[in-house]
Amino acid sequence: MSGSKNRTSTGAEAQTAVMESSTGDFWGNLIYFMVLSVAISFILANNTVESLTSATGLIILGILLVLDAFPAYHLVRHWMSGRG
């Protein structure tokens, strides 16, 4: 019996630790998302269509968009869990 009680308290402590760290994760993801979004906007605003559609331009934009998708996913997941 004491083993299952200990597991329950350990699970509750782990859940509390996750909830406390999710606030820091939220702000870290938000800052990361904003920095990458500004970088993408800067590249789009300061380049010509020809340079953006070249192989190098597409590769750079592709990498930045993939990197921007990771924090966006976690921000949406955080937003959805707060609504439910």
C-alpha cells in the first residue's frame, strides 16, 4: 500500500513541476517565435522576388519556417490546453 501511495505523491509532484515549468516554456517559445517571425519578415521585406525564389532563398526561408513551426506548435498547444 505504501508503494502505491508513494507513486501517487510522486506523480502529483511531477505534474506540479510540469505546470510550473510550462510558464517558462511558454515565454521561451513566445520569444523564440517572435524573433524568428521578425527575421522572416525582414528577409521578405528586404529582398526581391527573384532572390527569394532562387534555390538559396527557398532553402533559407524553408529552414526558418521549419524552425518557426516548433514554437508555434507548442504555443498553440498551450493555448488549446488553457481553453479546455
